[in-house]
Amino acid sequence: MAQNLSGVVRQASTLSLLWGVLLICLGVLAVGSPMIAAVAVNIFVAWLIVMAGVVHLIVAFHSREAGSVIWRLLVGLAYICFGGYLIARPALGVASLTLVLASLFLVEGIFDIVMYFKVRSTMRAIWILLDGVVTLLLGLLIYVHWPSSSAWAIGTLVGVSMIFSGITRVMVSLAVRRAAAVSPGRPTSLAA
């Protein structure tokens, strides 16, 4: 049983480690080409919005209430129009997305800092705090320089956040591996 648990932890930490390395590599690419990264993020989000609109339309046709059908059709069409607008006008989309990204960074940074205080007794928890502080500062930096720097800032800040998130994931994965190797029979308190 202990060998099975150790193997599962090793496999999960390996996948987590690979994900961390991929995040670091993608982050470096985003920092190297911030405008391309900003437009790519905008287009990705725009297509997600279009797909959400399509889902709303599909659900509307499966709804049985007349008012619900009309409402879902209108919401679905609004999503599709808004997503299409972001695809057609990526510069405006990048500026708008910059504010959304700043908000997400602020929330993520606060949650990471709160998580640190919950797991601070575990190995390498300081990386979670560092990730939270850096992400929070990046969110504040976006607000300070918006809208003039949104064309380059969004790609750069996403890249830096990805690098720090990747480093954090690598460090936590290595800590989980070490903890599992030291005590293969006991479950660890730090998950990959």
C-alpha cells in the first residue's frame, strides 16, 4: 500500500513538475514578445466568450419556458457579438482585458497570501507567499499604468506571473516528492 501511495504521489508530482516547467517556458516567451502575448490572450478570451454564447444558444433551444428561451437567446447573441467584437478589434480588447487581468491578479494574489497563512508550517510554503505578493504587485502595477501601457503590459505581466507560478509549482512539487520519499506510509499535508 505504501509503495502504491508513493507511486501515485511521484506520478502526480511529475505531472505537476512538468506543468511548472511549461509555465516557466511560456512565461519567458510572453515576456520576450509582450504584444504578441497580449493579442494571443485577447483572442483566446474572445473565443471563449463566443463559445459561451454558443452554449447559451444551445441551452435556449432545450429550455421549455418561453421567457427563458428569449432571455437565453439574447444572452447568447450578446456573448457572440461581444466575443466577435474583441476578435475584430484586438487593440480595444487588449485595453479592456488589461483591467480584467488586473482584477484577477489582485484576487489571485490575495488568495495566495491567505493560503500561505494556512500552510505556512509546510516545507517551501514561502514560495506560495512570494507568488501571492508578486501577483498582487503586478495587479497594482497594471492599474497604475493603464491604459497607456496596456499593449505591452498585459503580455509582460502575464509572462512574469506565469514564470513565478511555474517556479512555485516546481518548488512545491519537489517538496512533495521529498516528503513522500521520507515517509512513504504517511500521507503528506502538502498536495501537488
